[in-house]
Amino acid sequence: MALIDRPLVADTRELTGFQPRKVLYHFGKLVEDKEDTEQVFHIIEATKGKKSVRQAWDFVQSPEGQHFLKTEVDIPSMLDDHDRWADLPENSVGKHYMAFMKREGLTAAGLVAESHKWAPPERLPQDLTQWYFDRLRDTHDLFHVLTGYGRDALGEACLLGFSYAQNHNRGVQFIAFAGARQIKKVSGTKAPLYAAVREGQRLGRAAKKLAHMDVEAVMREDIGEARTRLGIGKPEIYRECLRILEAEGNVTAELTLGSAKAA
């Protein structure tokens, strides 16, 4: 079935609201290993509500959403095709993205594979709102590059604050603030971690919705121009937190959401 021919929303999609026991269980697993990305998908699904799905409906029915559906671009394959971006200028979004993914040892396809550990494609609703949620997943690392948030534990928490303001999933907000709390517990830092997450939320509210962007076009833009056009502000409090953590002797790359790895 072509994407454009799928139903708008499947009758079987359940909007169960916040499931606190499930959230706490999977957050505990994430605390044990912050690289266990599968747990994030469990938490997000356990907190997905009507507002998130309504936003998906609105985008699917918008002119931009209809255009992307008709072109049916496979975003992970496009992003992972580094030959496609080889001739871009050095300060383009694409060049920054490729450098980021190489440095972090990541691929867009790898994030898709992590999500399929939680839910194989055949178990997911075959409707257009699921296409939208897949789009959110597929652009996550591009969000890192555009916002300037790193993959250190605080950077992930702040980016989730940004994403919550854009996409309204309470699980994302929960992980953001719970993550900041765990970092403080592990490090004993005096850095304003909660303020950094709140800054992420403010920046997310002020920016255009990044999941709605034309990914290929953005990859070819100058990164400064793209940030200006999309209304993405600078994460100043986050950067100040990194400076404080470094001065305290906390190596940000080694900070995790939990104490097990930091010991």
C-alpha cells in the first residue's frame, strides 16, 4: 500500500494516556544504560496522548504533509547516503550532520532498528499518523545538529525539552527532567541543569516545527541561515552548564543518566 493510500488514522490506535508504572519501569532501564534507546520508545508510547496524534493529523492533511507523502522519500536512506552530500559547502547543514554522525558512530538506519526492537513494523498501526511519528524519529539526530545540543546526557535531556515543546508528548518531558535530576545526583554539580531543560522548552516553542521541514532542502542550506530561518535560538544555559561541569571535573561525555556507569 502506498503511503498516500493509507487511512488517516487506524481504528485500532489506542490513546491510553499516561501510564506511570510503565513509564517508571522503562525509565529505570534507561537509567541503567542511557544508550538503550529502545526504552525511550516504550516511554513515549506509554504517554502518547490525543494532542500528539491531533498534531500528526493536522500535518498529514496540510499542503506540506501531502507533498511529502506523495514524494515518499525514505528519510533514513537519504540521510545515510553520504555520497549524496559530498559536494556540499563546508558550513552546510549536511556537512555538519555527516561530521556529527561519523563522530558519534551513528546512522539514521540504526535509530530505526532500535525503534523496531520495541515494535516491529508489522505491529504498528498502518496509518498516516504513524508515518508522522516515524518522521519524528528519523529526524532526531538532525535536531541535534540544528539545535546545537550534543549527545552528552544533558544535551539529550535539553533536546527532549525542545522536542516536548514542539510535539507535546509528556513522556519526552518526563525523560528530560528526570534525566537532569539523575545527572545532578550522579555528578553533584552546581550547574543549573533544570534551567537548561526549561531553556530547551522555550527554544522549542519559539522555533518552527522541525519535523515539518523539507529535510533534503535543509541539508543543503548554510547552517547559520537554516537556524535563522527556522527560528532556532542559541542554547546558552546548556553551554554554561557544560563549562561548569568541566570546571568541576565532570567529563560530560562520560556522564550518564544513572549512577551505575558513573561509579
